[in-house]
Amino acid sequence: MPVALARGHRLFVETLDAFAAPPVGCAELKDISSSNAATLGNVVNDHGHGRLRQSEI
């Protein structure tokens, strides 16, 4: 994933550990704040954490 894409949009991740440094997390996400992310579990349990706009993929 391009880092610029990850920085400019909300992210849906399996776990917030994705934002940790490798090898635990994703290298592309290690310098990005997790404050603009939702875990898939949160989305399943509370649809308010899901897509907010049609433009979100």
C-alpha cells in the first residue's frame, strides 16, 4: 500500500498491531497514527465504526 494513501484515508485493519514496527506490524504503517483506523472486529460489533462515506473503499 502506498504510504500516502494510508496517511490520507481511514484504514480498516485486523488489529492495531498493524501500526507497530515490523516484524509484528506493517512496514508501510509503522509511522502512521492508528487514530484514523478501525479494527474489523469493531466494525462487525458496531457499524458506526464502518464506512462513513461512499468514497471510502
